[in-house]
Amino acid sequence: MKVLGKPRRRVDGRAKVTGQTRFADDIALPRMLHMKLLRSPQPHALIESIDIAKAKAHPGVHLVLTGQDFPVTFGILPVSQDEYPLAPQHVRYVGDPVAAVVARDEQTAAEACDLMEVKYRPLQTISDPVEALQNPEPRIHAYSELGNIHRLQAFEFGDVDEALERADHVFEDLFFYEGNTHLPIEQHASVAAVDGEGKLTLWSSTQVPHYVHRSLARVLQLPASHIRVIATPNGGGFGGKCDVCNHEMVVGKAAILLGRPVKICLNREEVFYMHRGRHPVLMKFRTGVTKDGKLTGMHLQTLIDGGGYGSYGTASTFYTGALQTVTYEVPRYKFEAARVFTNKPPCGPKRGHGTPQPRFGQEVQLDKIAEKLAIDPAELRLNMVAKPNSLTANWLKIGSIGLEQCIRTVVERSAWKSRFRKLGPGRGLGLACGSYLCGAGLPIYFNKMPQSGVQLLVDRSGQVTAFCGATEIGQGSDDVLAAIIAEVLGIDPFDIRCVTGDTGITPVDLGSYSSRVTVMMGNAAIDASNKIKNLIAQATAEQLEVAPDKLVFANGRVAFDGRSVTFAEAVSFAEEKFGTLGALGSYKPPRAPGRYKGAGVGPSPAYSYTACVVEAEVDPATGWITVPKIWIAHDIGRTINPVLARGQVEGSVYMGLSEALMEEQVFRRLPPKLSRALVHKIPSLLEYKSLTSLDMPEVDTVLIEDPDPNCPFGAKEVGQGPLLPVMPAVANAIYDAVGVRIDELPITPDKVLRALELKAAGKTPRVGPTSFPAVPYPEPVIVPPPWEGGDGNAVKGHERTKLKVSAA
Amino acid sequence: MMRLPWFQYRAPQSVAEAARILAGEGDAMLIAGGTDLLPNMKRRQMAPKMLVSLSSIDALKRNGSVYGAGLTLTQVVNSNAPKALRQAAHQVATVHLRNMGTLGGNLCLDTRCNYYNQNYEWRKAIDFCLKKDGDVCWVATASKRCVAASSTDCAPALLALGARVHLVSSSGEREIGLEELYNNDGMDYLKRRPDEILTEVLIPPSLASTYWKLRRRGAFDFPVLGVAAAASPQGVRIALGAVASRPFLVHKANDFLEGKELTDEVIDEAAKLVASRAKPMDNADLDLYWRKDVAVELARYALRELRGDDMRETRLRIARQLV
């Protein structure tokens, strides 16, 4: 490897640190106008009337739009096209957009918003899942499956009840993971403009320009060929810009109607309302284990608070269960999930999408299991790590697994064996693991086309331009693209120009979500680079009179045995021989083995693995928590740029620790006798608490390289997986320190102190959920695991009995 | 957060001129660093017609036997001020805000509440609150009085130190004990008249002093509890911040400590007396009952440090930094 694996300045690093990167809000076009959205102050209501006369007449106002201007709905998933750009009738949370004003400046637009008179007819509000279950009416959405239950899912892979019956121990635990939000430093912003031919361009801080493109065409009822979406570099995404946003639709419409550029920048409060972040999830785990610490089966139930719209919710709901089988061997698995609608900003994907919640539950439960069985928690896990090149109970295909090495690494570096349970009162160590997708196996809308495409343009000057729809959101996708092409062509990454995230001129890439970019874009880039390399090699081989496959592309030269030409010269030979040079590469993940309905969520070309040890100190008098150090090892397959990879791991640790200790997107209902308000408690960067640099511990990061054959040069994801083990490792460390279980996140000092008081009073030293409401889960889809005679298809209930007999 | 509303801006060169402008303009407010006022104006908690800046007045930057109200918090941190004041100033907000925010500004800081420190649209969604534009205190719905919390760090430190402040208006000037500057009312929290300018802080000599701040994180956050303690030839004084609408001296504890040596038993007893006066409301960060529960510990830390115990390890845990 000439480029990969060596720490480098990222190709877009200089512009970023010198403030020259142009984010969406940096775009200023001639004659540009500014837009503000009027948002509902009502948590749940029907709009009776909107009087826009005063706003329209306000000096400086150019346009006022309401829900009547947008008859077509949209939504990121085909199954939940439930959002209007502006609510025409029904508002579902405080912050739901109902009107828009375009004016000469933002201040004027804001003033005009305040002049609009909206009459609302209030509806009963639903604030949490229990209320949603108890109140099927009024329905937040008519299309939900049952009352206010948006989605119900149930799957059973093997007879779990039987597996629990024959287990030596069955552990039943409840966990709760509070919702939290992405907190990108850059607030969402978009600029829309029409060109002289009436075609629309939208610049937007989005992670998914391709999906925004599709939604704009649908909502604005324009040919997709007349719309161009350019994803500006994002100042952080974390999933918060994965959804198609109301303001993107409205600003596009406004630009078309006015024939002038229009900009909107959300303020921080609005980002908290746009949300699409971590779902609050209540979980119930029933897990059977043998006395030597092998899992016999797991039954997981989840109850998910979805907020006011579908968003990615259906997928998120699947993800609270689908990846539970990828980390450890789970011979039988049953998963039941319900997502409800509530009158709060919609939840969606945040780093780890749906998996951090059950990962927290499982890893804390494993800590309890290890203690009960008197097995070291690291040994317990090492004894059950999933096998490479295997199928899981729910028919996911696992390739490489570096988890064992991850566990051994953090155990050694933290001196686990001599310190776990031995640090004395108030200090402790906790261990946890995790695994994550390297790209979702299926696209969001059904199609059999490539999920990523890369086009290369090479000319006689030696310059290489790479076009790809992938989106630079700070994670370094441009750097990965340049590095992979540079590695194949033997040139410097800085000599490659990346043109990315532009639906008008780049091949389709589905976007920066599900940790898919390195693997999918990377494979497409290798495909395109190899094609170009072959052309150059053929032409150069003729000149150097050698066989093409003897040529070495390195250090900006094409060489054979002491004879060499510069890369530019080699390209000239090829341009002379073949004409203008270009190549296309594309990538589509391998077909997953699962055949049952629902098998589409969970498959991935590869899975990354992480292990983490957290050291915690707890003051018994106050419950105050200090985390002095975290060790983390991540199975990355192969490192493309260690600087970026380590940054992703440390960023994950930061976010994970912040979620573990303080972050919560919580809401406040005022006394119902006096008010019907249901508001976000703290929509501000000051009062929504996240760690500061002073609260960050030392992080010991190790990258474990176990190249995966499905991945470009073996490189797996590193953007999300390292987050997963942090939260449970914190909980387990706190248990080691003071012997109390905090089975819900965030773990705050008041919860620790309450548990310590329970402990002192001789009661169960635990704080966490104490009951799980009755949820009308449907009959499960029954799919026998691979080792019980199934073929990946669902079977009817009576067939299961037959299969069980034959399996026995 | 919205953009700033329009306002007139004046930047007089002297206290007298500032006082004249203030007296002549009905709807004017003083601005020093603006770190509290400007965000509040963006949220429309206040929208004065005129801002009178104090930042061009050199006389407010005196630093020595008296401390000018215009000293930035960073200047206070780096000054020879007693330790409690430097520790308090150091723990305000962040470096950038301390470089702008002033001693006088921190003493006159608006009271804070989760129902009040929100943007205009949010407050509209709850139909506003007693402190601004509404009729109900949502923290204590039966309360006739606003219970927003005093959130200044410097005031409890200065109360414990027995500080006095100098106030100047166009009609005269006066010097009062710092305790007399505050009202226990979240709305009408200052006894400073609207035409008066707080110009100087006078701090009598002390033997030792300390300030302990409880907050979630190592930076940014306002206090949810501040405990200041100072020892002088007159005795030990303890003051609390962030648990009422004003910072206050805990007279019961101070009386108890009179003439006593700070033994472990005495500290425990005094800490209990201090904690019994901490009555936080559910309008700030962190769990209300926990905040009350741990007040005794924080008071103990302060008194132990005042006694001369090495509390650096504890301080590093609580404050995430040594100050």
C-alpha cells in the first residue's frame, strides 16, 4: 500500500481549517431573498384558518406560502409518505411548519411570520408510548397500523420459548434508552435558484442529495431532469440531515415562483424540531444461557417513541432488532417491536440507527449474566463471539470478524485482568462490544440498480477528476474517494479533484448514511480506477515494450524494471491510443440470503466490530461520575487514512459518552388544568447538555485490521460502530465501581445516588424501568434459522412444528 | 434564536455622561460585555430602545483596592482578587465569554429559568410566563412571585467576602453592602434603580476564601448551586448562589461558626445548616432533589478547603479543572 494506511492530511483539510470551505449558508447569490418558516406553537391541532393578509402586506415581503400551495406529500421511505412541506390542516408537534415567508432579509421574514394569524382547533396530545397505546384516538396519522401505533413487527427465528426452557438460567431485564439528538454544529441551510431556462438548483446541507432530488421532483411536480441538488459540505450530519426536510421543498418552490434565489437557514431551535434523532426505546430482554455461558436464545421486545411522523421509523424499528445477532452466537432469536406516534418532533436515524438502544440492553445484561455465572465478562464474550463467514439466526451473512482481537486488545491495554473488580470502592471498569453495518444492503426505495457510481475523467495533463454522488459531511468521504483512486493509479491523492454530491453531474450514490460510503463508493471507485488503469497500462506497455500486467503504478509514475514514464506521459499514450479517456465504476451489494418479508433490513456487505473498556469513578456521597479513561479497539478491516479513522473513533467515543452521561431530547407537558402545552424542554445548545472538551477522558484507540473481501482493499466502516459499546461499558463500569445498576440512559448522578440509597436500605440497587406495557404485537413471522432446516423463507406456524420435529 | 431587534447605541466616555444618558432615556439598558443581554434580546426577553455601553469608560476598569465593574472576568481571574472571587470568575461560562463578560455584568446578571430562557416562539407555545409577557409561574403555578434563579457566580463569592458596591446616578451616588443589592424576586431581582450604574466593587481584607460551583459540565454551564466561604478577622461567612432568586449569606451557619474552630464536627454541623437553606426550584439543569441532597457535600468541600485541606482532587472531579 502506497497511500492507504499512512496518516495524511485529508484532501479537503486545508480549506476546512482555514475557513474557506463553502457551507450552504456561505452561498450568496445576486438578488437573493430570505425565507423563514412559521411553525406551529400547538402540539396537536387542526388548522382552522390562516390569515396571511398582514404578512403579505408587510414591507419587504415577496411571497407567503401555506399548506394550500403544497398538495403532494413526501417522506424518506416509500411506506411513509406522510409529511407535507407545510401542514395544510393537521399539525403534529410544536415546531411543525405551517407557513413560509420570503422577504428581502431574514428579519423582515421573521416579522411577517409573527403577523400571520393562525386559528387552531386543539386535539388531545399524546406525549409518550404508554399514552399512545392507551389512546388510539385521536389518531396522529390515519395510516398507522393500529390506533396510534405506527408500526408493529414480530419475527421468530427458531422456537425461543423452547430455547429458554432448556437454558440453565433465564435473565429477564428491562432497559430504557432516552432519545437524544445529533447536534451538528452547522444548522441546516438551503439555497434554491432557477436558471434562465427555469430549471431549479438546490444547494443544501444534506447527507442524501439523491433522495432530496427524488422528493423535490415529486413534491414540486417537475421532471427530475429539471432539478439539480448539490449537497454542500455538511458541518456535521450524524443522521440529522439524512431525511428530506420541509424547508428544502418550500425554498425550492419559492425560488420557482419568484424567479429569484431564496435562502433559508434554520436556527438552533428549529434543528431541535427538525430532529430525526435517536428514538427513545423501552426494551425487554429475555435471554437464556447455559451454565458455561453460552446463549441458547433471546427474546427482545421494544417499544419505540417515534414522534410525529414516519421519517425512517419503519427502518429504525427493524434496526432495534435486526443486528442483535451479529455480535454473538444467538442460536434462536425472537424480536417484537412497536413504534408509536407521539406529538413530538419525529425521530429517525442517529449514528448507530436503532442499534445503540438494544446494544446497551444486551451488553448490560451480559454483564449481569457474567456476574451471576462467575465468569469474567471478557471471557464470557470471547466464548460466544459470532463466527466469521457464517449465517446468523435471522439470515444475515457475516464475513470477517475481528471482535476477538478487539476484546483481547482492550483487555490487555486496560490491564483488565488485574483491575476488574479489584479497583476498590468508587472505581471500576466496564467492558462492552458492538457491531455495525458497512452499508445497508438495500436502497431506501426498491430498485436493482447500483447503489454507488464513480466516474473518472483523466487527461493528458495527468489530472484525474472523480465524480461521485457521495456526500462530504465532515466524515472524509472525498478523502476516501481520492485515496482509493490514488492507490490504484499510483498517484498522489492531492492530484485528484473530487466532484461529489451533485445530482446534476455526478453518478448516483445513495448518500452518506448507514456507514455505506467507504464500502460502496470505494468499490465503485476501484472498479472505475481499474478500467482506467487497464487502458493506461495497455498503451504504456506498447511504448515500453512490456506486458501490461508487468507495469507498476506508483509515486506518480508507471514503471517496469527501471524504465518508467510519468503518469501524465502514460495517460498521453492512452489518450492517443483510445481517444478521450473516462471510466465508470459501480457497486451493488451482494444479494442477502434472507428471503422472508423484512429480511431487507440488516444485510450488509460486511460488519465492523468494536470492543471498549471504560474506567469510571463514582463518588458515593453524591453519585458524581468521572470517566478518566476509555480504551477502544475497532475492527476496521483496513485503515484508509489513520488520521480520519482515529478521528471517527474518538468522535464516536465522545458522542457515546455524551449519550451515556447526559444527552436527552426530552419534553415538558405543563399542568393540564392550566395549559395544553407539550414542548421540547430545552431546545438550546446551552441547556441540551453534551460533553465539553473538559469532560472528555483520555481515549486509547487501536485499529484492528482484518481485511474483508467484500470491501475496498478490505476497508470496513468506522463512522458508527465505535459508538455502540461506549454506553453499556459506562453502565458496567459504574456497577464495578459502586455496585449499582442503572438500566437506563442517560446515567446521571441523581440516578446513581438514588440507587446507592436503595443499596444502603437493603433494596435492589437498581434504577431503571420497572414495567413493560402490554403491546399488541402481531403473530410473528416464523423463519427457521439456517441450522434448523430453513431456506431463508418464512414458514407457516404449523410448518414450524414439522421442522422442529425434523430438526430434532 | 432570532436576530437582534433594532436599538440605538451610545458609548459614553465617562460614568457621569452614561448616567446622564440613562436618566434622560426612559427605555435604555446598560450593556457591558453583552454576553447575557444580547442573547436575551435575540430571544426578545427584552428589547430596549437604547443600549448604553460602558465599555469605553476607563474608570470602570480600575483594578487594585477597588475592582472596577468593567473589568472582564478574565481580568478578574488574573487579578490579585481574593481566591473565592477568582475561582468564581474562572468558572463562569467559557473562555470567550469571560473575555467579554464583566464583573459588574455578572453581578447584575438576569435571573434564569427553564421557562424563561427560551426563544420567543417557544415561550409563545407555553403562553409565556410570569417573568415575561405571561400570568403564570410554570415552576410553581400557585406562586405570585417569579422564582427564576439568581445565577451569578461572582455574587456569592463577594457576599462571603463582605464586599460593598458603589452605585452612581445622575442625581448622586451611594455605597451599599452587596447583600443589599439583591431582592429575592425573580423579576425585580436588583435593588439597583434603573438610572444607577454599578461602578465599583470594594472588597475588605480576608484571610482565606473559596468558591465551589455545582454544574453539569466543566464549562459553559450556569451554576445550579454555588457555595462561597470566606474567613476574615470578623469570622467565617458562607454564602449561597443559584438556589433562590438572590444570592444570600447563610446567617444561621455564620452565627453558628462564630468563634469556633473548623473541626470535622463543626464543619458537618455548619454544612447541614447551609444545606437546609438551599431550596432549589425545578427550573434549572439536573434533578431538583439531587441538587438539594448534595448541597451539604458542597458546603463541606468549601469549609474543608477554607480550613486548609488539600481539596484539589475533589475539585478536579467536580469542576473538571483546577481553578
